[in-house]
Amino acid sequence: MADVTTALALDRSFGFAGAVPAGLVLHPNQEHIVYPLGSSVVVRTMGQASGEQFLAGHTSPITTLVVSPSGRYLASGQERFMGLKADVLVWDFESLQLVHRFVLHKAGIKALAFSPNDKYLASLGDEDDNSVVVWDLEAGAAICGAPASMGSSGVAHTLAWLHGSETSFVSGGEYTLRKWELDLSIRKLRAEEGRLGQLKRIIDTLVVAPGDAGVYCGTSTGDVLYVSLDTMLFRVSGPKKPFPKGVTALALTRHAGVIAGSGDGVLASLSPSSLKVTKVARLAGAVTSIALDASHTAMFVGTASANIYTAVTETLATELRTTCHPGKVNDVVYPCDYSEVFATAGPEDVRVWNSRTSEELVRISVPNIECHCVAFAADGSAIFSGWSDGKVRAFGPESGTLLFVINDAHHGPVTAIAPCADGERLISGGKDGEVRVWRLMASSQVMEATMMEHKGPISSIQVASNDMEAITASGDGSCIIWDLGSFIRVQVMFAPSYFMAAAYHPEEAQVLSCGTDRKICFWDAYDGSAIREIELLDNCAANSIAIFADGEAFVSGGNDKLVKLWSYDGGEVIATGSGHSSNIVKVVISPDQSEIVSISEDGAVFVWAVPAELIGPVGVGSLRALDPTAR
């Protein structure tokens, strides 16, 4: 494979791993917000829609993230499988370069905390490790470690360093609260147990009071405890009516007292002395992060539903700033000949986005059901979607109003869908391997045919431009071209692969396919014979392909986490886009050929700018400028 000559420019992205506790962080410089996305750390400049930086280095999803008090360092921890060691990465924030990789904990990192002067970092392993370790950031080595809790207690969940001491921090968890003292002379940690009397609590979040007088503890039972740090004695708890689903985030302000977030989406301010609720706001999703600005008059709030809000601390007036899918994005599609919007399908909803601003325009939710595929009607009058309950649902693209439902469209999830250009028929494919043709009428939807030659799930469907043929790709190792008049097989292409996608070349004389055999194959659409194949040297499966309108180039995305732009004739990579931290599910090209959208398993949606030298009057008309084989 030739050397890559061009890097695809990431124009904008959206995605946020909102389930990570305290994962949304406002940098002390008040200019950047930092948050996790899959196994990457995202550093975004406030007020800018693009230009974010991605810090890659983890091999598994990030579980905790913290910025040092001065803003010099950024640290992140990840999850791993039982028995494997999990990394703690420390980055220099100014250069965004990795300075330390600490490997000692097993299975995962639960929490991290910096000392006030950035000298030390405390790390807490998850339940399979349950140890706390203190690291020397100058030496880049561990100082000492200890079990995070007594054998009679459960595992620890969270850490918080004291404001006025370089050697003292607290930890909390299942029926445990401990104050730790680091003795540097003998390189040892000493723990003092919290005395909570008859209270039995699981502590999920901690915030230390000013002057280190005490610590506020958010619990899974929905109350907040205040414990004196001098005596480690319990002092007060509240509110009297606990928050449903527990207290999941805490912050302490100079003006409004304690700010608490709960698992049912309540954001509340509490009196710091009595812990009585004074104000309440309700958000979408469990509150997982509260990040105060320097003046403590405003804050960012992150939720497990991948929403980021801004809020006024005094009044708790909130505004939704960004949103995205909280989990895997299954599909993405543009309307025909319109590049201003695109739609995505994910857990429980379909969303329509402004492709230029990344603003969410419409959200269509079906609770507790996953949407696997989505497509626009050729005239843009409807959004067709396939769901895990075996139904096909159509919605209005502007209002999200339900237009119709095809019940029992398949025996199991509907995994692929494609409308015909005439607007009269819809093709659906299911996990059951069946391909069905539906006649769409004003008041009803009638099944015209069922084509049952596939023996595995249908992964993609594309209808030919004349509406007379369609190609389907399946996990059974076959791609089939169907006659939509007689509903019989015209051609079939076999390979030892779980086919993830198949697409017609614009001239429709050839078909392009990709799958788990780590090859991109070119097929003759008339006789089904293999013309040539490209073996992917990175040994990773390709999950999606999309061909530019003039047929000179195509795009692929897969398990190598790279978006690749290829010369169709030369079979060479001419540009790549890096940034995704998990497997790419699908790539699409905007109708005006100026942008590429890629989606991934961690919920990220990336919009890439097609290099200007590639965009001709019809599409990628200047491919020779970048194609290394054409020089």
C-alpha cells in the first residue's frame, strides 16, 4: 500500500461518554472543557464548534478523568478485563503530550485525584483490585499503596484530595469512609476510619469543604452526609426526603452551597449546614458531572444521557448546550440531494441533525427499543426506520410525527432498510435473513414479496437507480442482486466473510463489498464474478463503504478506527482520518460530495471535510491531484 499523502481534516464532531463519573471537567484556564469519548480524551476550546484535540493512548474505554488544580496535568484511567492491568495516563496539558503511563492496578481504574500542588496523584482500582496507590509525578513512579478498605467493608468508589495538604486525601465506597495520610519518610499510607455510627451507606461521590473542615458524601441511598475531617465523626445528613436513584455528583460553591445531582436527573442546591433542599431543576438523564467555573456563578453539568448543560448556580436555570447518542450509533444517512441535514439511529431513538452546526433538530424516541437502521424517502417526506421489536416505523422528518407502523415486518430485529426512488416501495432486511418488499399506499402498507435465500442477518441494502434491482449483503457470506419485478435472484457473490456492506458503483456495472475477511472486493454486477480485491494490511475488518458520485473514489471505515479515502481505479489509500477511539460502524458521503460522516460504537459522530482538491464540478473530479498512482 502506498504511503498516505493527505490527512482528512476533522471539521467537527459530537460525542460524550456521559456515564463516566465526574468525566466533564472545566480546565482552570476557563478556556477548555475536557471529557472522555470511548478510549480517547477530548479537549475542546469553549465557544468553538470545531478544532477539538483527541488524546489517544488508552486501549479500553475511559472510566475516570481529572485535571490537576493548576491545570498543568490531565490524568485518565481505563477499564480492562479481569486479571489484566489497567493503565493510568498522565498528560501535559499545554503540549497535550503523554508524560507518564502508570501500570499497577488490575481490571480497571475507579477514581483519580491530584494533590493541591500537582506533586502527587492518587489512583483507586476497581472492585477486582480495590487498592489505592500514590504516585510521584516528578519521578514518574509509585510511592506506596494499600488496600482501599477493610475486609469487612466493601470496595471503594471515589477519592478526593484535601485542599491544604499534600499528604492527605479521603476515599469512600461501600460502607467505608477513610482519611489517608501519606508518610513519605517510610513510604507508607495510614488510614483513619470514618465513624458513622449506625449509618450504613454506599458513598459514590465526595467533595471536601473549604479549609478541610469536613467532607460531603453523596450516597446511593439518596442522601448527603457531612463528616468532620478532624475527628472523622458524622455530623449531619440530608435532605429528609432522599433523592431517588442516589446522589451521583456533588460540588461546593461559595455562594449557593452544595450542588447535588441525582440518578433520576435532579439538580439541586442544598444548604451547606442543614443540607435542606433550596432549589431544584430537572435534567434528562442521571447527573454524573458538575464542573464549576472560577467565579462559582455558573457550571457545566453532564448527564449519563450524553447531554451537556450550562446552569446558573444561584437559580439553577439550565440550558442544553450539546447532546449526542449515549451509546453505539447504528446508522447514519443523508436525504437524497440535500446536504444540510442527516439522520442517525441509536439506542431508543432516531435523531436529525443540522450537518453544518451539529445542532439536533428532531429527536424521535421509542423507549426500550433499539433502532438499527434509518433511511429518508426519496422525496424527503418521511424517515423510515427499522427497530429491534421487528417493526418498521415511518416518521415525519420535521415534526417526528408517527406516519405508520408495519407490525411484524420481520421475525426479529429489522437490520437494514432502503426505499425505492419512486416512493412506492420499501425494501427491508432482518436478522432472520429475509428480504421483504413492501408496497406503500396512502392508507396501508402491503407486503409484495419475501425473498429468503440468505441464511444470515441482512447488513445492508441498496436499490439500483432504475428501481428494478437491489443488492443485499448478509452475514452468511453472500451478496445477492435481486430482480424487484420477479423477486428472484439475479446474481450471487460468495466469500468466506461476514459481509458488512455492499454498494453499486455509480455506473452500476460493478459492486463493491467489505466484511470480516479484511478485504474490499470488486465484483462484476452482471455475472457475479470477482474482478479484484484489496487486502487490508492492518488486519482489521471493514464495516462500511461509500462511493463518490463520479465513481473515482470511495470511503471505508472499520475496526482499525480510521476513515480511509481510496482511489477506485488505483486501489490506493489517498487520505485518512484518525480520531475515532472505537470501531467505525458506518461512513456516508454528503450529496454535495463535500463532507464525510462517520459513526462509531462509542456514540461519536465525526464530520470530515473532503479535501478541496478532490471536489470537482460533479464530485471528486480532481482525484489525480492526490492519487499517488496517477503521478
